[in-house]
Amino acid sequence: MIIYNTTFHIDKDILEECLDFLKKEYIPAASGSGFLFSPRLRRILPYDENIEGENYSVQFKVKNVDTLNYWLAKEGAEIHKQLTGRFGQKVVGFSTLLEELAIEDA
């Protein structure tokens, strides 16, 4: 099991509209196929109050990297196009993959 994490930096002047889009359109569309599941939206607390905009993390669980790559090719590119088409450079993001590890020994 892996976690597909995308961190978004959102300009303050579109913050509410962009969060609404993430909650009502982006996240439901991304998890609609069933390849991505257990969505989470988290605000990243600022380390420097002088930074313009705010940062948010959108996370999904996914079975494996092959499943994620399939989803990215079939659906992810279109969802990303909708986001950038609507908000342009006022929202930028980068993605990382996280692997869940057991805390206890097996």
C-alpha cells in the first residue's frame, strides 16, 4: 500500500474557491474510479508567516505504483488539466509517494 501525496501552494486570493474545487470536484473525481481511495485533505501549518499563500496536502491510498501510473495516464492528467485550466499559476503542486510501514515487528 502506498500513499499518493500532492502538496499544493495556493495563492490567498483564490484560496476559498480552490479549496471548494478540491473538496467538491478534484477529490471526488480522483477517487471516483476506485483506484485511489481514502482521500485526506490537510492544511500544512506555516513555518514562516511571511510566505504568501497557503499550503495543503491531498492524499490518497493506492494499491501499488503500477495502479497509480495507470490512473495517472487514464484519469489523472485530465483532472490536473481542469485544476490548472481553472486556476493557472495561482496554484502549484508537487507529488510524492509514501510507503506505509508497520511500527510493530511482525
